[in-house]
Amino acid sequence: MAWADLFAGLAFYLVLEGLFPFVAPQRWRRSLAALASLEENRLRLFGLAAVIAGLVLLFSVRG
């Protein structure tokens, strides 16, 4: 993997991460408040599911 690929992935992540508060700031704020009220175990499960989904997608795209 080249450094350019890593920075392209980081740039894409930042675009997606900034898109939601830019487009719908009130909804984004409510979503963050809902996440903050989740139990720690549920939040960890959500994080684990995101990591697994990201890895599966990465390996399927990169082969």
C-alpha cells in the first residue's frame, strides 16, 4: 500500500465525517447525544461492528 492510498483514505474519511454536521447540524447533535447516552457495552459493540464492516469492505475492495 502506498502512502498516497493511506492519505486518500484519510481524506475520504474527513469528507464523510464533516459532511453530516455541515448538512444537518441539529440532527448530528441529537445523534451524538443519543450515542453519549448508550451503555458502554453497547457502544463497544457498535464500534466493533464498524471495525469489522470496514475491514470486510477494505479486503473485498483491495483483494
